[in-house]
Amino acid sequence: MSHGGRPAYDEFVRQRAEFLAREQGRGLGSDLPLSADEEQLNRYVMHLKREELAKGVENPYELVSARHFFEMLDRINGSTLYKLIQRLPKGGILHAHDTAIGSTELIVKATYHAHLWQCGDFPRADGDPLPAYRFSKVKPNGVKGAIGEWRPVADIRKELGNEAYDGAIRKMFTLYTRDPLNAHRDINDVWRKFMALFICFEPMVTYKPVWEEYFYGCLEELLADNVTYLEFRGLLPPVYDLDNRKYTPEEIVQMYVDQSDRFLRAHPQFLGVKFIYAPLRFCDDATFDGYLTLVQKLHDRFPNFIAGFDLVGQEDLGRPQTDFNERLLRLSPNINFFFHAGETNWLGRADENLIDAILLGTKRIGHGFAALKHPVVLEEIKKRGVCIELNPISNQVLKLVQDFRNHPGAFYFSDNFPVVVSSDDPSFWCASPLSHDFYVAFMGLASARADLRLLKQLALNSIEYSAMSDAEKTAARQKWTTAWDTFVREALQTIPEKY
């Protein structure tokens, strides 16, 4: 019986259930069917998820998604759910930067190479200058930015001891701190520190033997994290050797291709590697013209490896996309765009790069953090199938969001936008290649009701929205499906029988 036009309670309950079902039916992965084995595993996954979330309801200070990643890293690493996500075949990483993919352990390993020199001491306090590095047969001189005396790293190691030296390297090449909210006071401050890390270790990783060793090591770490595909962005900084030879961009890309091929031969379960040429947006017009000439040349020579073009750097302080549009429109249509856009909290400033990215025909959008403020951009993203590359931990560390539940990705998940989860620069925040971002996305961005289907859809999306050809995608899905089925079968052998 209704009262004053309101439904009877039983009818209200029915309407609410129907309403909730409609909402849930629009979520990412909601239409994925699960097998009986997947349903069983899903019950266990959701038990773990509800258990962790319940602790956060009782004590919000204990909620992982509400705190800074650095503060909760140890707790996440001890989580049973995180360990399960580590084992899960996550498909590919579609947004990561060349020299920040591999762990700091790869940098530590590089410092054991002969002929490495260091100029300056390790920083003792925040704001202290970082030392300079260079591989050379003789003491370097005339190196820009180097202040102090050049000394062989081998000699410094003897003085400090290997354990102390390695620890200093690990501490220096990360933004990690136990007090992140005070250590990095604003977005410009953390970006300055972020870019300083790249500048400091570039001469170390661009030494040819280290360059090749580091990239191969990155691929090994991806596979260990159950990531089997990579599309990465890079500036192609000059690579050098002990004879002071500087390698050309074409030769550097060939090194990537050679190491990728070597890795794929050793690990046939890996799906592939592609590269997006992504130089800095802080440049003059002549330099930018050189970028476009180079990407065309690289694509012509390596058509199956060069995925396309992007521009990188802090959008708030960099040149707006409008400065480059006229030249970009003249670029051959066989060069695809994968633009960073909307990596900002602004509305009416740098966020408008999103509009340019859409109109230029970008295949994917890096971050897209500000897209939620642009209703027409959101319409076009869905209509055109433009994938948003979410990097939740990066967005928190670089001061765009504090509580992961407030990340725009929560909306993109809830309305089934074309999205993937990636990791951006995981080395700098002591994160795994992808598992930490998957965990944070599942526990913070996703609904408390979102289940195994969301994780499965994210992995599938990383293939669907990759730059692979249709034939490559078909083969990749087959390999991934085999890995997924094996994961489900093996995971069921380790969970309690009651599920």
C-alpha cells in the first residue's frame, strides 16, 4: 500500500535493488562471465577485500587507501590480498618511463661496474645537492653541474663499505620517505625532486653496458611481477661508452630491440615490447621540429617497435599543447599519438591539454586526471574509445590526490570507461612494476563491491588498448588466457576449502 504517492516498503526495496543492479551493471568488468573456478576464487578475493576494508571502517587511520602509499607500504607488502594480486597475470604496462621502471637494485648493480666516477657526497639533508656520476677511463672534467672532486666509486666503496654505499644509493634514488606529507610540501617541490633524480642517474644508466643491462633487468622484474607486455616512453638520452662514442637515437633504439628480442627468446610467455618516443615538452620550436623529424625516421626504420609519439614533463609549468598543434597536424598519420594530458588539479589551465589530445586523435591519454572536469572530453573518450592510462600511486606521490577513494579513476571504473592501470615511475616510490598499483586501484579506486572481474578486465584492457596489431592482440589474448587459467587453478589449491 502506498502513501501520498510514495511506494510501499516492499516496492521500495525492489526498486532499490533494481537501481543498485543498474549501477553495478555499468561498472568496469561487470559483464565478464566467471567460470565455476573463478567464482570460487572470487569468493576468497572478496573475503580478503572485505576483511581489509572493515578494519579501515573501524579505524580510518588504518585504511590503506586513505593514507599515503609510503606510510602504508610495509602493510601492503604483508597483505594476503596483495600477495595474491602479485601472482595474478596482469597483462601489460602501457604507461611507464624508460629509466624509472626497474628497481633501485638495478642502479645499485650498475655502481659495481668498473670505471664509474662520483663527484660530490651523498646528500645528508633534504635540499642538499646530489652527486654527479660518469663512466670514464680517466678522471672526468668539464662535466656540467659537477661540483667537487671526482673520485672512483670503487675507492668510495672501500671507505664506506659495500653495505653502506649500497644503502646510500637506495636512499638517494627514491622519493620514498616515512613522512611524505611534510617532506614534499607542494606539487612543484616534489616535481623538482622527481626530475633531479632523472638528471642525477642519467650518466650512470646511459653508459652502454649499463643501458642494456638495466633494460633487460627491467623486463626480468616485470615478468617476476607477472606482467608480460610493455609499452614504455623514453627520451632517448645520449648513450656513451668508454671511448667517448655517443650513439645515435637509431642505434639506441636498436639496443632496445636487441635486448627485447633476446628476452623474448628466453621467455616466450612474454607478449612483447613497444616504445613511445616521448621527449620533454620544455623545448623551443626548432628542437620540437627535430623531435618530429626523429620520430618519423625511427618509425620508418622500426615500424613494429615504435608505437608513436608523446611529450612529457610537468604540465602545469610546461608549454601548453596548443603551442605544438600546428606542427603535430603535419606529421604523417602513420605516427600515433599517446599524449600525457590532464595530469593536473587545475581547471581552465593545463587541463585543457585534454581537448587538444582528443582533437589530435590520441590513441590513449596518459593520466587523464582532470578529465572528470570536462564533460565533453568524457563523451569523446567513450565515443572514440580513447583509453585513459591511470597511474594512481604516481598521482598521489606527485601531489594530485591524497585519498585514493577521491581519485577520478573511481568514476572511470564505475561507468566502464576505457581504462588501464599502469605504474608510471615505480622505482622512485619503491613500488613493484605493477602489483602495487593494481592493489591500490582495487582497494581504493574501485567500489567495495568490485571483484575479480574488475582485475580480469584491467588485464584484458591492457591488451585491447595496446599498440599491438590485431594479429598480435589475438596471440597475446591466447597466451594471457592460458596464464590466467593456470593462475586460477593454482590459486584454488592454496585457499581454504570453505570458499
